Amino acid sequence: MTIFQLIMLAAAAFFAYQIYVYIQNIDEEAEPAFMQDREVIEVQPSTDELIEQADKAYMDGQIDEAQKLLEEIVLQFPDSSEGMNKLAFVLAKQGDKLGAEKYYKASLEIDDDDMTHNALATLLVSLDRLDDAEEHYKKALDLDDNYEVTWFNYANLMQGLGKLNEAKEMYQKALDINPDFEEAKEELENLA
């Protein structure tokens, strides 16, 4: 064999090896280069989807599962006052009233709303912090004085404090807003 033939044999072997490597890697190269280094982006559920899941879990009696979902909402969406309110409600039901207070207050920092003030006031009554509760009922009424439940709850507080005239006036305001409010009618009759 001449030197020329040896060089040709070596070149053929080299190219054969290159083809072999190419065929072995063909699956990896089937994907375009710009697709090979892409990041996989997981689609996270929205706040509404997680809240819906938490509501369903709560309604199904899976309180711990509802709490986990709501804690996830608060972590993923720290500006979700709805998530904080629902977590506070579940914590209160679980007996963690101080945890519930923390989330109601955090929610109020995001959205100063009458329903949250009302819920927090009711929680504070259960903690026997009546002055703080009264403050939140007043704030709720400052935001919306056309919600009969706030008047009713505030009237219950006044009745508990022995301020019967104020309680009567508040029960009456609740009835002025909703004449069919049976609990307010009963309480007003009991005070008469």
C-alpha cells in the first residue's frame, strides 16, 4: 500500500467515525439549538383558582387542607387581602385567634374594608378585647354604615357592656336597613 492509499484510508476512517458520532447524537440534534437550552416554565395556579380550591376543601370539611392552600396564597400573593381574610377565618375556626388577628390586620394594611373590620371586631370580642372591638366596629361603620350586620354586631357589644340604650338604637338601625332581620327584631324585643 502506498502512502497515498494509507492517507486515503485514514481519511475514510476519520469520516466514517464522524458519521457514526453524528448518528449517535442525532436524537439530541433533532431539536433545534434554540430549543435545547430553554427553561421549562411551570404555570402556577392563579389566586382565584387557589381560593376556589381552598373554599372547596373547607366546604368538604378538609380544614387543614384549606389552611395549607390559603397559606400558599399568602406566600405566593402577599397582596391578596382575600387570601389573608380567608386564612384568618380558618385560623379562628381552628382556635388560633392570635394568628387570625395577625392576618386580619395584614389584610387591612392592603385593603381597608368594612367587612374585615367587622370580622376583626367580632374576633376581638371573643378575645375579650372589647375596646379594640368597638374601635373596629366604628371603622367598619365609617366605611359603610349601610350594612345591617355591623350594626347588629356592634349592638351586641353594647348590650354586653350594659349600654342598653345604645344597643337599642343600633338594633333599630339594623332593622331600618333590613326590616326582615329576625335576630335584630328578637334582640330589640328582649330589650324593650
